[in-house]
Amino acid sequence: MLLFLFAVVIVCAMPPSSKRQRALRQVDKRVYLRHADELKYDQFGPNPDAQIAKGHVHFVNRGATLLCDSAYYYQATNSFRAFGHVRFRQGDTLSLSCDNAWYDGEGQMMEARKNVVLRHRGQTLYTDSLNYDRLYENAYFFKGGRLVDGKNRLSSDWGEYNTNTRQAVFYFDVQLHTPKNRVSTDTLYYDTKKSIAHIVGMYTPDRGLGKAGPSIIHNQGGIVRTTDAFFNTHTDRAHLYGRSTVVDKEKTITGDTLIYNSSTGRNHGYGNVVFVDKKNKNKLIAGEVDYNEKTGRGFATKKALVIDFSRKDTLYMHADTLRLETFHINTDSVFRRVHGYKHVRAYRADFQAMCDSLVYDTRDSCLTMYQDPITWSDGRQLTGEKILVYTNDSTIREAHVIGQALSIELMKDSTHYNQVSSAEIYAYFKNGNIRQSDAVKSVRAIFFPTDSGDSTLIGLNYVESDTMRMFISPTRQLERIWMPKAQGTLYPMTQIPPGKEKLDVFAWFDDLRPRSPQDVFEWRGKPNGSTLTIVKRHEAPLQHLPPKK
């Protein structure tokens, strides 16, 4: 009894590997020949150690069966070589067929050759050379193979499939075909239970030196280039990592992480996302981008930057958040609105702007800036409660300043300013250059006329009018002014009264002006007390009937 307890303690204290080896030793490892129509032994033939079995040959080993037309049975080494219509079955889930095979009962290894077909739980593997390790439940192929999983097709030069985990790994010239996509890579991990493919590494179709490139996913919309991606072949949902790129005709999106779901149409990108539209010649850069191609709605945030290079001078615009809305999508009346809000700043060599928020509507190509908007063009500044800019092919054709409109132009001497204040200002452009400006309602203006000969200042001209129209030359010089009715005073330069050089609403914000493309990210707001207070139109008081007693 004491010896028995001592033996139990020793067995329990053995490491798991030792327990497994002891359990394996207890299992009957012998290969049994159950049946053969003909069996003979030729000690003088080419295989003196083999028993030659022919006709309906049937072997069994550790719960597995193998049938074939003929075989060499090596009873001493616990192995056999099978020929003709080889059929191997293990349990109810795994079967294998081939033309010939070698089986080692000691190592539980099977080497199947020619027209090999392995079937397991709905997956079928086709190859010409396959080694199946029953001990570790791995099937290896090394001369080209093809895995069929429902409607998905996987092929490669080398690969392995684990019948326990149902995980497959494919190497060299890997091709994955689904009903909607085709993947080309050099390394791919495939989970047959979840139908998820993990795309790893580069793709070298000809294996030439220096020819390697990112793995490629071809779909109905375009091409995806990546070095690390998880792809669900059932839902067509992809998670792309490792600085991946999606190309859809003339549109390209690149990001550290891209998530795509074709069923919902949602695309999400993180980490230095770059979207390029070659057709419309613009680019979006942001830390995070979300867009749904089915609804046409999306947003960009985290240092969002729009770059428009459709003109000779490139425009850079930043906002904390950019939001896109699409209306009547997939119809002839489709239109879009782009919203930019908080800390909007724009820079172009000939034009700069800032405001709190803006909206761009594709129906009339109108850009509306709200809450203390300011625009600069050369030495001219425009401010108001609201500024509307109408474009044509990214070129300004008209601008409208509404509410407390103020136009200021810095003179060449960098000391004096031409100023126009009114309720509204209309500006008209030709080829991107302002050619006419109309100020209406309560117009007040200060001009410094110059001598036509040496451009010296003659004096200060103060004017009040209901309407003022200014015509500007292609070189952006004031040509003439038209007013239907005006009152004014001309002061010589030496007799300008103190305080008359500037209107009482004068405000020059040159220090807030963006100076470079990088400067659009540096927000500088108006100083306290200089923000505009919106003046509402006076409304007549409403009369109310006295309440009944």
C-alpha cells in the first residue's frame, strides 16, 4: 500500500511533458493490416523487409483508417507505403486522398503525394505534396497548394494548416480570392473558423531582389496597399495598419490605421491620415478621419488641414473640426455642405483669412464665414459680422460682407490707411483679382489722394454717402470712385485735425494674419474689446391685449 501511494505521488509530481510521454507509451502505436485480397512476402525482391499487400488494402492506427489499392507493409518499423486511390480518414471531420503515401506509425507522420485532397470541417486543401503530422495536427504543403473555404480561395507556394486550431499560414506568392476582393501578399495567416485573414509583410511576385512592395488588396472600388492588415472575408471589413493606402480611382487615402466596412460603408482612419483627390486637386490631412460612403457624411479632426492646389498658388485651411454632409446622395440633385468650426485659419500667397466657423455649399459654391471673420489680400483687410465668398472652379468671383462692414487698405508709405465703413460691401473679381467694390448704406470713407507724378500724399478726403462704387485696375490700383450723392471735406496733409486720420471703427489686425502654411495652426484671436457686437435691427414693440379679469 505504501509503495502504491509513493508511485501516485511520483506520477503527480511529473512534469506535463513527462505525463504526456507516459500516456503516449500506454497507447497502442502499432499499425495493423486489417485486410488485403492478396498478401505475400518476397525476401529476395527489392523490398525484402516488406509485406506486399494488394486489393482492398485496409490499415488502422490509433483511431485512423487508410485504404488503398496496394501497399508495402513494414511491420518491423511500424510503417507502410500505400499506392493507388489512397484514402485516409481520422474521425468524422478529417479525410485525405492522394495517389500514393508513406505512413510512419511511430512518429504519426504521413507523407501524401500527387493529387492530394485534404478535407476538414468544410475546408478543402488541394496540393501535390503534403506532410500530415498527426501528433501536432499540422498539415504542410511545399510545392504549391490551394485552400477552398466556402466562396473563398487561398493559394500559395508553401503553407500549413492546423486541424485543431483550424489556423492556416501561407507563404510566397499568396493569393486570396473572395467574391468581392483579391489579396496578393507573401505571408498570410487565415482563421477558417472566423474567416479572418491576417495579411503580413511585403509582396514579391517575381521574387526578384529589390522588387518587394506592400501587400495588395484589389476590390471593386480600387486598390489597398498595406504591410499589416486584418481582413474579414465574410463581412469585407478590413483593419489596416502599418501606414496603409487605399486607392479609389483618382482618390487616395493613407493612414497609420484605416478601418473599412463595406456593409455599412464606413471608413475610419487614425494617425496622420492623408486624403488626396487628384481630380479636384485638393488634399486633406488630419489625425482622425471618419467617412461613410453610403450616406456621404464624415468628419476630420486633430489638426485638420485642407490643401487646395487647383490654382497656381496653393491654399491651406485649418479648423479644429471639419464636417461633411451630403444631401440627396446618388441622385441628380446631390449637393454637399462642408462645415469648419473653431479656430479657422487660411493662407494663400495672395489671400489670408480667419474666423470662428464657416460653411461651404456646393449648390452655389458659396463659402460663408461667421463670427468675427477677417480676410486679407495684399495690403487690404475686410471685416464684418459675416462674409460670403462665391467661387468658380476654386477662383473667387464675388464677396459679400454683411453687417458692420469695414475695408482698410494700407498705403505704400505704410503709415496711412484708406478706409470704407458701411452696412454692407460687395466685391467683384475677375481672374481672381478684385475689379469693383460697392459699399452701401451709411457709407463713411477716408481716402488719401496722391499726386499723379511722384505719388506723394495730397491730403485726407473724408466722405459720407449712401452708396460708393470703386473701380480697381488689374494691378489692384484704385482707378476711380462713383457716388450718386456725397458730402465730404478735403484736408491738406498739414491741416488734418487730430483724430481724423482714422474712422472711429478703425481696427487693423495685421498681427493676426497667417504668414505661412504652418502658421494656420497657430490661433491668434482678436484682443479683448475688439470683437464685433452684432447689432440687431430695431423691432417695433408688440402690443398685447390686457388679460381678462
